[in-house]
Amino acid sequence: MIKPSAEMSVDEWKRLPESEEWMHFIRHDYLPEMCTDCARAAKCLGGCREAARVFLGSPSAPDPLLANGSILRHN
């Protein structure tokens, strides 16, 4: 698991691009299923991935503000 930036050493920052977890963010592999048919998904990327990880346990989970499907959701 990637540490918060305040806890990372310079060497860890340099190795970040080698991290599989980081690559999921780069490749956008984390888009929540509820967002796949949304016309705005390419722009908002499903909301905040870190909030999803912290509050729901996975960066692939829905953003907590978007989880009920109505807050900030545009079709």
C-alpha cells in the first residue's frame, strides 16, 4: 500500500512509478461500476479515489459523495 506523501522517503517517491497500485491510478483501472455508463466519467473519473479507499476500503469503490447515485450525478 502506498503511504501518505508526508510519510514517504525520497527513495519511495522515486520508486512510485514502479508500484502496481500507482499504475492502477495512471491507467484509470479504478472507475466504479456505477460510473461506466456516465457521459461525464472521463472528466470526473468517478470522483475521489482516495476518499473511496479511506471510507469504503477500495479505490475502485464509489466516491462516498457519489455512492447513493444522486449527489453530483449527471446523466
